[in-house]
Amino acid sequence: MDLQTKALHAGYEKDTQGTMAVPIYMTTAYEFRDVEHAANLFSLKELGNIYTRLNNPTTDVFEKRFAELEGGAAALATSSGMSAIFFAIANAAEAGDNIICAKQLYGGSLTQTAHTLKRFGIEARFFDVHKPQQIEALVDDKTKVIFFESLTNPSIDVADIEAITAIANKHNILTVVDNTVATPVLCRPFEFGVDITVHSASKYTTGQGLAIGGIMVERKGLVDKLKGNARYAHFNEPDASYHGLVYTDIPLPPYSLRGRLSLLRDLGAVSSPFNSWLFIQGMETFSLRMREHSKNALALAEYLEAHPKVKKVNYPGLKSNSNYENAQKYFQDGLCSGLLSFEVESLEEATKIVNATQLYSLVVNIGDSKSIITHPASTTHQQLSQEELIACGVPSGLIRISCGLESTKDLIADMEQALNA
Ligand code: PLP
């Protein structure tokens, strides 16, 4: 089945009422038939609903459908993209371990890995996403995860996924890819050797800026990489917190199972059934939307590239962009999603343009059906000095756009009047 079809049907079997729309199961808990049934569910002899912190029928459809789109074995929905990232890392690493991360990460992922995980005893070591060879020198026997974004936010780079997974596989290390900006519609990281993906569902999955959520997906056959792998002893030894369960000994996708039974159980960052339902609604049009976002972004990037006031445009769909080849290799039909940025001469010039736009909302979000404009130097990157701004590729004249689904003509016309204001 094609992704477009799966996005409408996968993971849902109509209930006894024949409801076309997936029902929202707003419930905290589920009644057991009898004591034996309850005991069987807890011991995994039977699979079923126990308590909504662990599982929920609406969230279950979201997880199954998303896993299908990504081409994975199973998924675990979480309360936000940040918690999906935390779960994907904490499922592999503990105090005393280290993880290797791309420098080009979303700001929240940078602070989580460099600062918060450090306080949990997990050290983050950084490499330049354009130089995967830097990873080799950072690996040791305590390295548990290599983490990067397929299409980076906000620097808008495209990772050479196969170059990174080749190094990871040589050392038998898990790779975790944040596929939020590319989405499963445009990029399938598992086809290029990635083990686990994470997403902020708050972006293109809902598609309309309606809810915060996240999801982690594991590839098919991941058990083979974990089984007997000394780096991941906790997947091969009895889990004392779950009556001695050995995750690689049972025929269920182990990474999401441990994420659910251990992390979701104990940390509780669960997706609300209502939010899961919103993500399911968004996914029905995922494929159509991502094509339109990409089409609009390319047209706007081409327009901006030809404008005399614009110093530089960052969009991997442009032939002039240094990420163009990677984009052609890793993205479906070379489509590059809705995120682009461009640089004008000065902070004053950028401020004038941002204030003059009418169709673009000044918001720190991406992946909405409505177009968004952001000025990183005065918002997300405000705390950085001039030198730090330049070092992380965010000069004060940089403007980021998340291209929505308005007509291409209107988006360009509004940008034109803002540039000439
Ligand atoms: N990953 C990326 C690439 C993001 O852009 C974001 C948020 O902007 C996140 C993760 C965090 O997601 P959330 O806001 O759902 O926690």
C-alpha cells in the first residue's frame, strides 16, 4: 500500500458501531473481565488495555498508523517531541554513558542533551553534521546513541544519513534520528540504516498547530542489533522492575516495549487521547500537505534568491544549496518540506521586513498550515552574543520562514511588499 493510503487506513479496525472516524477513547482505565484476565495483561500473556498512562485505543491507532508510514515495527506516543527524544535516549543510556549528537539540532534538543542529560550523568559529545567522520574519535565503549536530525531546524541542513549509520553500525551503536521537519512523507530514515526515529507531532503531523505531542518509532528487526550486544545489557538481562522480563527474549519490538513498560510507566509523559485523535486527523492529509508545503517553499526560495535585498537563501531544494545532493538522495522526489531561511543586510532590515509582512504570523513554531515568520536573533537565539550567533549560523539579519498552505502567489506578493516596505 502507498503511504497516502496507509495514512487514511492503517492501524484502525472499525469498532462495533462501524464508525468511520477513529473514536476518541477518553478514559483513564479499563475494566478487566476477572482476576485472571488482569493478571494475564500485566504479565503480557495477553495484550490489552490496562491504564491510559500505558496504553489507549485512540493512541494505539496513532502509534500503529505512524509506525506504518515510517516503515517501522512499532511506535510509542509521548506528550511532546521533547519527551520522545528523552525516551529514545534514556531507553539506551544511563549515568556514566555518553551520546554523540549533531551540533545542528533544534534548540530544545541542544539544551536537553548538553545540559539536562548531563545532570542525569549522560555526557553529550558533538559532531558537525557535515563531517560524519568526526564521530569516530568520539566513540568509546560507553557510547549508547548517535543522535541527529534528518533535516535540521533551524540551520536547514540535510544529514548524510548513510555515512552516519555506516559508522554507527561498525561500532554496533544505535542511531536515533529526529525526522520532524522531513516527516515520513518525505524521508524514510529506516531505509538508510537508522534504528529509531523521533518526531515532534506538534508540527507537520497535526499540520494545523493544534496540539503538542511526540512519537518514537523503532525499525523492524531491531532486536538483532540489541540481542547479545554488550552496550545494551539492560535489554538482555532480566528487568527487576518488570518481574524479570528480558526484552530481547520475547517476540515484541523491544525498544518501544521497554519504552512503554519502563519509561512511560514511571515518567508518565503520555499522549492525551484527544491529542492522539488530532494527530490522526492531521495524518489523513499528511501526504498532500507535505507536497504543497514543499512546493510553496521552493517557489518562495527561488523568488528570494533573485531579490537584490537578499544576501543568501537556505533551502536544500535550491540547486545552489550545499545540501542539494543529500536532499535529492534522501527525500522523496527531492521535495524538501516547508522550512527555509534567508539573510538580509542587518538586524534593522530584518526587523522591518518581519514587521511589514501581513500573511506570515510572527510565531516561534513550524509546520502549521498558516505561514510563520521568525527572527531567531531577537527570539529563540536572543541570549547569544554576536560571535555566538555567527558561530551557530544565525546572523542577526537571518529570517526563518515556515511556509504554509496559502497560495504561492499570495505568499510571494506579501513577501515582495514587505521587502519593499
Ligand atoms: N524536534 C524538532 C526538530 C523541533 O523543531 C521541535 C520543536 O520545535 C522539537 C523536536 C520539540 O518538539 P515539541 O515542541 O513537540 O516538544
